[in-house]
Amino acid sequence: MDEIQQRWLCGLSAPMVALNPRANYDEPAFYSDPEFIDLQCSWGISDRSQLLSMLERMTDNGHATQLVEAYGSWQRCLPSEWQALLDSLEPRERILHEFASRTFEGCGPGGIHAWDLGRMGFLLRCGVRNGWFNLSESLWLHTRLAVRAQYHYDNWFSYFNGFLTGRAFWGCLSASDDTLAYELDRQGQCSSSLRVARGLNRNMPVFLADLPWRLDLDPPQRPASLGEFDWS
């Protein structure tokens, strides 16, 4: 793959770079220095096999699945149908459907898939830094993330909004039914979310200047070394 395509793939995890000041937007290994990245504490990942398992599990069955129906319903329903649907839901599901309706304009029908895809891109880049993957393996796996991202979203703006919306949802997973609506409303003021938003706002106009969303990607040949990982 040429340099432009590789930078495009790095863009999938740009929000995680914005969250980590020492990281580099176009560095395939996330950090330019050779420091090992500890993924055990936050992710429970300490080797290649565990990272591949996380990738397989979270890419298509991550947090986004919990809001797919809410975003789909908001897209399909007439106003009268939407209100009838809300009236039929249990309190927690009603709050999540209302959250989807408020955030749909920003992230579109893709919902929060970007939250899962962006973090998996981050893990792959960390895997390169830690020596668990070579660049060819990471690029091929990244192209599988890219296919999903381009399917779910129409532009970088909606993709990044999907990531931030997903982060807000993730931050409220432990909230009770009584506090969920309040916690979702206040996530936009979370310091780490603000750092991501400000970092993207400051750096993306330059980083994305020559990276159109619908860039044709020429995926490398599947490395034989990934034979143990059967992933479309």
C-alpha cells in the first residue's frame, strides 16, 4: 500500500491519538519511540493471541450492537411511530433510544460502530509497537476495519462523531436506570472527551487534507502468518 493509503488507515484510530499526547497520527506503531505499550492493565491483553481474540470479538460484536436497534428505529420511524415506540419501551431502553435520536444527526445510521473500530485500530498499532505484528499484518487487518468503516459512515465527520458518541455511551454503562439520562447528558463535558474533540479539531484539517473518505484502498495480500486468524 502506498503512503496515502497507510495514513488513511491510521486515521481510523485518530481519536485515540488525540487522547494520548505522545502518540503520532501517522505512526503505524502509534508512538515514534520504542517504548513497550502495556495493554494488560486496561485491556487484559499481553500477547498477539489475546489481541487477535479481542479484535475478532469487539469489531462486529462490541458496544455498537447495544444501540443498533435504537439508531435503526429512529431512521425508520415516522414521528407518530417513534413516540408510540418510546411509550412501549422499558425506562432504560427508552433513554437509549432518545440518546440515539439526539445523536443521529452527527453520526448517522452508523451509530457508534466507530467507537469499536477506532479502538481496534489503536490496538493493532500498539501490537506493531510491541512486536506482536509486523506492518504487513497490521495493514491487512486494518483494511478489514476500513471496509466496515466505509460501509457504516459517509465521511470522516460522522465517523469521528460516532467515536465520540460511543465513548459517551461507554462512560455510562454502569449508570443506573435512574441516573442514566443525566450521565449521558453530562458526557460531553468529560475532560477526556473534550481532549479528543479538541485534538481532532486542531489536527484533522491538516491530517485529512489529502485523505478523502471514499479513498480507494488497495489491500495487501493476506499474510500467510495470519493463517490462524480467519476473518473476512
